[in-house]
Amino acid sequence: MWTPPARIRHRVSETRWPSAEEAAGSRWFSPIAIGDGTRLEQRTWVPAMVPWRATEDGEVTPDVIGWYRRFAQGRPGAIVVEATGIRDIPSGPLLRIGDDRFIPGLRALTEAVREASEGRTRLLIQLIDFLAVKRRPPPEKFFARFLRPDAGHRARMARATGEERWLSVDEQALRGALLAADDELRAAVLTARERRDLSFGYREEVNDLELPHIRALPQTLPGLFADASARAQAAGFDGVELHYAHAYTMASFLSRTNTRVDGYGATLEGRARLPLEVYAAVRARVGARYPVGCRMLGHEVIADGSDLADACYFAAAFARAGMDFISVSKGGKFDDAKRPKVGHAVYPYTGQSGYECMPTVYSDARGPFARNIPLAATIREAIHEIGLTTPVVAAGGINSFEQAEAILARGEADIVAAARQSLADPDWFRKIRLGRGAEIRRCKFTNYCEALDTHHKQVTCQLWDRAGLDEPDVPLSKDGRRRLLAPRWDPAAGD
């Protein structure tokens, strides 16, 4: 498994919080337009996080509403609702928007956010598509059910063992021999894809053109995303964020690892083709004044993956097409993920690309704070070089006003987002705006929250999840040991 090149523990640095007057006159708390018809009151942004609070059928629950209501009480400029599946297929306790029956629950969510923020926070929803990912099978199951022995396996077995009898054995004998074989012999006989499926579990890829539904993705996805966007609009969301990042379908089309030969891969133009067609279908459905942007990668951080030059090309193409904002992330890929235990699915934030997506206080000399801002800065520059000013959202290790304000002052981004710090203290934007920064609960960047996400547990923060468990009406985790929402902050308490 990959480990950081150094294990330096970085301290969360002290910072100076602004007065209410300084905050009011700052860049971070100044307004900005995203698209022609929507204005953010401030450039503070809570990016999408998956809290694992939906039903197994993808429906909004009271816990989902409570989660977003709590962020809205801090009155950020925008909140992006978690990655929400555009297909109506089983996907565990993740929100879905693949059918009209999801609209009433999502409408209740948008209404709750408006009420809690007094109409001051814009609410967007992140729309995602993902391909099949199966659990890592026990070897006996893999060789009995999933391996398809052919002449190539027999030839490689004969070559590796020096025994020609393997050229004519039946499937059952070959399966049994491979089950009993050591890793070296298996490596010599199985294909690279089969070795991966055995060690990590079966996973579909956009390159699997032998599968009809994978081959048809360019025909099916634009309509699915357009339908989902129309539902989001009907549910009262202020805009949509197309998920073109990390380990999922659209990011895989953008990746250099996309070698499709059907015009939707291999070249920069081919890799950008479907993401642009998806955007065009969404725009045609929701109209010119409804905000539509994307979350994309500034760098994949995997072998033979896309880099910043690719990202600049894609971002410029998206801006030309008319996207209303571009939110920049990094890494988070399946390609370098840690091998899961048998019976578990691979998780795309466990290798180097995952670390770069969510770095911790245990880091190399660069440290985890604002580590990925240079990606956003370069992408923003590429957009400006073609004469456009599409807002760029930067994120990654932001936990102070000073950081965010400096990023905006240097022209590295137009909006500054914070996920983990907003989870640690959902009220922190409001506290800054009121000149009460000293009361902020600051994230430690230990990734306690991310570890819960890894195991598909309801996400909380170690700074508050065990506080006041005996308070009345506090929603608790399924095991009853953690509170699901940060303690309420009363602005009047310090007056």
C-alpha cells in the first residue's frame, strides 16, 4: 500500500479572525453570480459530502434533512447536496433522483434549507453516475463462478508448469488447479483483469465495449442526466453540479485511461465528447438561466492518468460550452486503491490519489493545508486566457478566513469551499461574519469523518459526536453512541 513519503505531523496553525466589519468588507463574504440568474450572497461554499443517511431505497429521511438544515444554519453562500444517483437502481443509503417519486422528499429538503438559512443559502445537488463495483470474492467463489477458462489459460498453464497435459484438461480441472495454486502460478496464468477481479472484486470500466450497456453509455447518459436535472429543478434546487470527478463514470470518460475507439475516448477531444454532450442535454432541459456546473479533477494522481494540462483543456472546453462554474478536486480513484478484505468492496480513497483528495495532518513537507489550490489557480488562468470568467471553486484543507481570503486576493479562485471544516463547525461562516471567530471549532484534519465514510457508517465529527448524548431529542447514530448533528450554536449567547 502507498504511504506518504514522509510522516510529518503538521499542527493546525493559529490564525487571526476578522472583526465583523472586516468580514463584511472581505472578498470571501462578497457576492458572486453563477450563471445569468443566480447570485450567491457570499463566496463561501460547502461541497458535497456523503453522510450515509438516506434509506436503502435512496429516499430522503429526517436525518438527511437534519444534516443539510444544520449546514444551512451557518448560512454559507452555497451548499452542494451529496452525490445523488441518476439511475433508479439499488445503491445503498445514497440519495437517488432517478425517478419522479424522489421529488417530494427532495423538495422537503430544499424547503428545509431555505427555512434554516432564511433564504440566504443557495442549494445545489451533485448528480452522479457510477458503474458496477462488486465485493472482493473468496478465491473458491472466483474460480468456481467467475473465471471463464479458455485456450489462453490452458496455454499459459502449460507454459508455466512445463506440462502439456494442461492444453486439453476440462474446465473443472483447470479451475481446481488454479484454486490450489500459489500467487506466482496464478499471476502467470490469469489475465491482468482477472488478477484484479480476484484481488479487488469485479469492476466495470468505460473501456468494456464488449458489454452492450457500457458501449451504449454515450447514448443513455445524456438523457439520464437531463431527466435528473429536470427533477432537481422541479424539487426546488437552485442549480446542479455534474459529477465529473473521482472514480465515477464521467471522470472515467475524461481520464487518459479511457481508450475507447468509438469516438468517445483515446484523444482529448474524444474524452471530452460525452461530458460535453451530457452538459448540452442538461442545458437544453433546464434552460439558459438555471445554474449548471461540474466538479472535475485537476489531476488524477494515478499511473498513466490525466494531469493538470488535461484538466486545463477540459475546463476551457466546459467554460466555452457555457457551464456556470467549475469546482476543482484531485485524485480519489479506484486505480491505486488499497486491496479490500474478502467480502468488502474496493474504496477509491485509500491510495495516493485518495490521500491527495483528502490529505491529513500526517503529511509530507508540503502539509495538508490548501495543498490543492495551485490546481484551481492554473485552471482558472486557462479559462481567463480564452477570454472567459467562469467562476472556479477551490477546496482542500481550508480551515481559516486568512487562507480563503488570501486565495481570493491572489486570484487563485473565485469561490473557496470547505468540507471538513464545515463539518467540524457548521456555524463557522456565520461566526466569522459576526466577528465571533474565536468561538469556531476548528477541524483537526485527522480524517475521522472519512474513516466512517470508508466503512459506510453515518458520518460525524470527532469534535462533537459524543457531546451531549443525553440531551433530549438529539438524533443518534444507529448504535446510539454518536450524535448525528453538531451541537446547536446560539448567536445570542455571547451578546
